[in-house]
Amino acid sequence: MGKAKKKLLKITVAILYGLLSAVGINIFLLPANSYSIGIPGIAQLLHAILKLGAIDLSISDLVILLNIPLFVIAWKLFGREYTTYSLLAVAANVVFLKMVPNVVILKEPLTNSVIGGLIIGIGIGLCFRSDFSTGGTDVIVTYLQKRFKLKIGSINNYINGCILITAALFFGFSGAIYSFISMVVTSLAMDYVYIQQKSTMLLIFTREPVILEESLRKLGYGATIFKGRGIYSQSETDLIVLMTKNSQLSSLKKMIKLCDPKSFVSIQKADSILGNYYQINRAK
């Protein structure tokens, strides 16, 4: 995919997130008195608390104010491109929050919380999958995910615990419970959509280790080679062990088949990774 198409895809994803987030909040979460995750959720909560004191600041305005310091941090940590697309996602969210009407389609709070959380989670996951965030606390989440290889949904659960506690203190446990359900659904949807964070281990049995080794090195992969011997044939066989992201698995399998059509490859899901594993981030 060319650079122009990549940029257009990222812009489309950023705008789509803005629409999905606004629909999830205005049409589903607000009628259920349920709060979203991250900065939108904090903005919802602050909006409700300020209204108790007769201060009427819109959710979209609060989203802008809360994101300013975090975008300064994002610029320093992740650079111009990441921050630009994240800023576009936030801007789209602000615009659609003003455009999407506060209407009640469903009256059941639990259903609203689940649907709203699902819609928002899909939008956030698409942004992470496109290598940028939705701004706000996602800046912190992105840093922790890249630094410690943690799941983005799990990190968000810890961060958003503060929203739940505050909601319970000000508005009772009912809203907090529905918010918790919404946040869990959002986190699960984020992790499901964001397949790039999931890693896979490949065991490659080959008699052409030199060719494969050169190809893997050119692509930026690290791997470990073991000498082996077939029990039945008694012939020497090399075993190459490496980790890759699911998003790179298809191209990697094609490369292996091209280098050694007779190789045997075992692919295993890696649910947890510990130790000195460096996850590459090749240009897509």
C-alpha cells in the first residue's frame, strides 16, 4: 500500500472513530447514565458534576480542555505523525459530539451500556491498529503497551477505575455498575480489533537455514537457530524459533515458503511474553 493510501486510510479511521464515539456516548451511554472510558468518560463525568453547580460546559468542550496537556506529552513521546492523527481523531470526536443528537433509541440501561461500549471499543481499536491513538489517556496506554507489551484493554481497566469510583460517589452505584459493564465491553472490543498487539511463535524446521536466516535478517526479525536430527530419517534438520505479530504472519509465511518450500512450520499463539523480547515495528 502506497504512502498516500496509508494516509487516507488513517484519516478515514480517525474520522470514523469520532463518529462511532459520539454515537456511542450521545445515543447509548448518556441515556443509561453510563460513562465511557478515558477522556470522553472523564468529560462526561465532569459535565454531570459541573451541572450540579449550575456550570454548563459541554462534553465536547471538556474533551478539548482535557486533551491539551496530553497532546503536548504525546508530541514529545511519539512524534509528529502519531500526534497529528491522534489530534484528528479527537477533533472528529468533538465535531460529532456536537452533531449527533442526544436521542433515546433504547430504554434498557444494560443494553445501552453494552452497545455503547462495543461501538466505542471498535473505534478505539481501529485507531490503535492504524498506529495512532484517540488522544487523552490513550497516550499513556500506548506508551505502556509499547514499553511493557501489556494489553491495551487491561491497562484501560485500571485507569478507568477512578471514573467508576467518582461516579459511585456522586451519582450512586447504579451508574457506576453500568459504566463498569460498558468499560469492560469497550476493553474487550479494543483488544479483539487491535490484533497487532498479539504475538505468535513460529517453529520452522528447515534444511535451508542460511537462506531463511538471510531473509529474516533483511526483514528485521530476530530468531534463534537450533541444530537437530530427524528420528525417522536420521538426517540433520535445523530449527528456527522466532516471534512475530499476527499482522505480519501472512507475509512471513509466504517468505518461508519461497525460501524453503519443503520446510515444516508450526504456529503457536503466545498468550504471555516475559523476558528480553524486543517487538519490531516495521513500516507497513
